[in-house]
Amino acid sequence: MSVTPDSFLHPLSATRLPGHYLTPTPTGFTLHMSASPRNLRAVRGLTARSLLDHGAGADLVDAAQLILCELYGNAVRACGDHAPLVAEVETGPAGVWVRLHDPDASRHPRRVPGVRLDDGEAESGRGLPLMDLLTPGWDVVSTPVGKQVRCLLSPDLAGLS
């Protein structure tokens, strides 16, 4: 199934979800949305559908969804519920780009010193080390209306499984 504005429907009601504006692209999509748990579930599903349509394997789909969830959670912590967000997922020869834009230019993701992925005592702070593992070189750019976090996932994540 290809991703089109008409195909991005709520699976139960067969109507468009509120707070969304989807722009399909030849290699993925751009989705303007308000931050909410429902919209996070929807963008996760859209990400899987789009990447599978472009031939991505299960590991790459899972990694893209995980990174998108981490970025989304960080944006909600920075900006609050119902903040306007823009998610972009795009496939290409270098891999899969996952980008999330939020309106708070002043609060950039920060690593918590000393937190490791295998730290069973940590209550938070594992997301950015996970991003470092899956998307080395991720970055944050300021924009005229906030910031965008950009992550590139390698097309071959089999070695990380």
C-alpha cells in the first residue's frame, strides 16, 4: 500500500485523524501534527508502512520507529502536549533519514553523563546513547521557528540485532 493523504486514515473510524497534515514524497513523507499519544501511534504506523513500501527490512523499520519515538518524547518534554511537530521520514542510498522539528529552539537534546544503555538503575537518559548507537552523527539544527533533530539510519542494521 502506498502512502497518500487518503491512505492515512484512522483504522477504526476511516476518517482523517485530527491535527495532521500529510505530504507524501517520492521517498517517504512529511507529517505536520500536534503532539499526542494518538498521533505518536499514527506516525509510527505511517513510518512502518512507508519504509516497508520502499523495501526496508524489519530491523530498519524497528530502528526508525524507535528513533522517531525518542525524538517525539524529547519534543514533548521540551514543548509540552499538543505542540506542533513536523516528522519527516525519507529513504535514500545512504539509508533512512528520520527528522523531527519542534518549536523550542532553546532546548536541545543533552546527554546525561555516565548513563549507559545497560544501566539498570537509570530511570531516564538512555535515549541519546541509543541514538548514538543507531544513528552516529545525529545532529540538531536551529530553524527560524525552532529546531530540527536529524538522524540517518544505515541501510544495513543487521549487525546491531
